[in-house]
Amino acid sequence: MKHLNSTSPARKSLVVLGLNHQTAPISLRERVAFADSSSAERALTSLQSLPSVEEVALLSTCNRTELYASVSDLGDEAKNWLHHYSGEPLDAYLYQHYDVGAVRHLFRVASGLDSLVLGEPQILGQVKTAWSQARDARTIGTSLDRLFQNAFRAAKKARTDTSIGANPVSVASMAVRLAQDTFADLSESTVLLIGAGETIELAARHLTQANVKRLLIANRTLSHAQALASEFGGYALALEDLPRHLHEADIVLSATASRLPVVTHDMVSSAMEQRRHRPMLLLDLAVPRDIAEEVASLRDVFVYTVDDLEVSLEDNRRSRREAALAAEAIIDMQAQQFMVSQQTLTHSDSIKTLRSHADAAREAELSRAVALIAAGHPVDTVMQELAHRLTNRLMHQPTRALREAAQREDHATLRLVTSLFKSADPNND
């Protein structure tokens, strides 16, 4: 593993590489999803081992997979890694941002401005999780840590200073609204929730507020399902009991971190026979998908994925568009301020390096002079020699660089040095 605090003479760049709900279909997004912490950690370690990658963080949600990296070379290493992971070229679906563009992109993502549901608040928690995972994997250093910390502050400011976060909505709330508006009266329906994470908890809350008739919650870890069922007045199921209870559900909403479908064609086919083909609505909010693709071919079964919610979200976008414009202006300003602070730090590091070099030369020559005086050499002679040697040490490398610049006819460097020293006052500190 690279030592993240080591200094490198190469200029580092901030890079974002990713795909999202706007650029890639769910069938492709699920191939590059990192749904659990262990797969994310393995990916981070693998990415950070690439020669050009100094630091890296990975954001993976149902709507996006994005790599945030500090790199020493703007080559295609990270892109090739992602191609290899997916098993196919992704160029047609990928977007890339550099430096201020990368900063602005993360700030927009954290603020909910790049979300499927404009202004949704859950994304900030997911960005914080990505930051935390990278810290735990020790693939994040000073550059990305500062970037993410500033993203959190920018998101807070955008949501505080505009109404982008007013009446917050989420993919879960939009899914519940879709079920209400297009399928059934929730007060007369049994709803089955699969999973126990934040999305399912939000869905359970919205369903309870809508007076759902009966709520079933299935999860691989039964105790987690029981905790949610206790809070929302539902009935908990172990995931392995799903086939026996699926027919009871009029509406199924699933959001797990499973790599494979948890609801299969055979399960739904059997459930529909028991229901005598009373319609069933299945809302799949997971990436990779929880509901097998072929389920949609069954008669009287209606399957929606996160991509299908797009049509239902236009009203949300329209109502928040004015607030979004104000938030975009805040994000632009915050991104520019971050880049200015980065440049200041870079210049500060250069000044520190220069002063450290001068201090080291001074201490070395001063120690030599003190030793000579202690040995009985004349003070005047030692002091003259000290001044001569110190001048030579300080001027050796700049003089050499100037000669090389003159040989290369590097007029820009020559003009820079001239401008630095032409008005220098030897009496100033």
C-alpha cells in the first residue's frame, strides 16, 4: 500500500470517473455496483494499487457508481480497471471530470442536485459512507479528505440557504406514491418490504403514514426485520420464508444489497397461482436488481425499477427547479473557493520547502563556523568564509537552473527570476 503522506514532485490532479442513472441503464449499473462494504474495500485496495492512483474513494448507490481519485497521471488506468471489472467497455456510458470540475461534481452530488429525486437527502449519507469506507481502507489521504469535508459543508450550505431540501422526498417516498397513484388503495393492501436498510425504513414510514392495511418485512437477518416490524406495526419474516408468504402481498418493495435476485420467476409464478392472478405490483429499488428480470413477463405482474420512476419525478423536478438554480450558484462558488484554497496550500508547501532548504544550509554553515571559532580560527576570517559559503550554497541550484533555462531559451523562466529579484531590497527581511 502506498504511503499517503509521502510527497511527490509530480502534480496531482483530482479526477471523477463514473456512470449514473442519466448515462447508463440499470442492467449496466448493476454490473459495476459495490453493494456491500467488503466488495467496496476490495475494490478500493485494488484501485489504490494502480501506479498513478495516490488516493481513491468509491461511491456506489442504486443510481451511480463513481470513483474519486487523486492521481499523478491523467491516463486510463482507472478507466481500464472499471472496464475490466464490468467485463465490457464502458466508454459510451462514462463521464469524467477533472480538478474544479471534479470538485463541483462531488459538491452537486452531495447536495442532491445530481440525484434522480432532485434534492433528496439520503445521498449525503451515502457520500459520507463512501468517505468513511475509504478512510477505513486507508485509501484516502489529505487531498480527498479535504475534498469530502468541503463537500459536506457545501451540501449543508446549499440546503440551508435554499429550499432545495424543503419537504424532502426520496426514492422510497416516490415509490410509495407511485403505488398509491397507479395501483391500489394502500388502506386495502398488504405490502411486503424486502430488506432492512434506510430505504426500507423510509418506505415503512411512508406506508404507515398512508395507513397501509398490513405490512410484512422480510430480511436475511430476522432480528433486523423484527426491529422494523416492531417500530411500524408490521410482521417480520426470515428471507427463506419469502416463497411461502409472497402470495399474500399486493405490493412488493425490495431494496437489499444482494448480488443475486431474491425474488425469482418461479417464486412469483407460484404466488400468482395462489392469488388466482389478482394483480401484483413489484417495486425494485436495488442495484443490482432484487427482482429477476424475467418476472416482468408474467401475466398480471407489474414490475418497476428505479429507472422506471423517472416519469413520476418530473413534478418533483419542476417544483424544485428554482431552488436548484440558487443551489447551483452556491455550489459553483464553493467549488471555486476550494480550488483557491488548494492552490494556496500548494504554494505554501513550495514556500515551506524553499525555506526549509535555506534553513538547513544556514544551520550547516553556522555549525561549521562555530566549530572553527572554537578551534581558534580568527573570527573575522570565519565570518567572511561563512557568508561566502552560505551565498554559494543558496545560489548554486538557482544559478544552475538559470544557465539551463538560457541554453533552452526558456524566456518565461528567465523573466520570472528577473521579476523576482529586480526590485529586491537587501535590507528587507
